[in-house]
Amino acid sequence: MLEDTKSQGRGIAELGSGFNNKRKTAASAARIMDEQRRIACAETGRLTKDSGKQKESFKFKLPISSYEAADVRAEEVRVIEARIKATAQKEAAAVKEKQQSLS
């Protein structure tokens, strides 16, 4: 009976240890997600700022037609959206990788 109690105690200790490992892994994943989110927000801010600078620089260039200006702006938007999408995909991949490591 004493041996059963010791065995149960070891089993409980192992479960607690496994829980702690999962908790640490989840905390690590949360830190990584926060860092990726911070990077994505910084990239979005930088791109927004760059877009504003480009818009200002276009004001000082030779006048172009409205159609050309719209084409240039549309291309800028496509580039910015592509960068944001790439950053979001990197964050999603990091989250998925961490979730798989928790399993």
C-alpha cells in the first residue's frame, strides 16, 4: 500500500512537470507572437510613413496626368499590401509552429 501511494505521488509529480513544460512553451509562444505583432505594427507604421514621404516627393515632381498619378498610387498600395501580407504570413507561420510544438 505504501508503494502504491509512492507510485501515485510520482505519477502526480510527472503530470505536474508536464503541465509546467506546456505552460512554459505556451508562454514562450505568447512572447514570440507579441514580438511578431510588434514587428508587423512597426513595419506597417514604417510603410505608412514611407508612403507619405513618397506622396510628398511626388508633389515636387513634374506634373503628371491624373491617370498616371492614380496608377502610381495604386502600385504603392499594392506594394504596401504585399509587405503587410508577407509580415502577417510570417507571424501566422510562427504561431502555427509554436502550436505544433505544444501538441
